[in-house]
Amino acid sequence: NSVDCNSRSSQSNWDIEWNGMQIDVKVRHPRIGGVLKNWYGFRTEKTSLATHYFCFCLDPLDKIVAIYLIPKIVFRGGCSINPYSNKSKFSQYIFTY
């Protein structure tokens, strides 16, 4: 079962409760150009009460490139992900649907 926590209040500490996790949802488009091209930067407040983060990587046309379900202890206030590299420490958190 899942619960949409934003339906109760826009001030919820996380967006979804699912399988015992409190999940904050993050959505980003890639950085454009330069050395960081194709990288997605995700940030959150260090005081976040979520236990996990769903990170959606979108292409410029809003199509999903990749989804990650990252534990808070790994996320640590933010992360940068390149979904085109399988050498990332976040590769193990790819979420398949």
C-alpha cells in the first residue's frame, strides 16, 4: 500500500509512504552543456525527515530517462547522477518499473 502524504497537507515531511518508507520525490532535467552535461543534480534540506528519495531523471522533452530509489544515508542532502554511466555509486539504486 502507498499513501499520498501531500493529499493530507502541503506541509508534509515527505511525499509518499510506501512499503514502510517515507519517500520524498525529486524530479530534474539534465544540466546542459559543459563537463556536467547529462548529469542530474538533486538536493534537499539536511533536516528532511524522509527515509528515502525517489529521483526522476527527465530528458528535455519530459520523458523519464531513469528513476532511482536512494536511502537517506546515501543521499546525504544531495547527489549528482549520470544515468548513462554504470560506474556510478548510485547504479545499485536504479528503480525498474
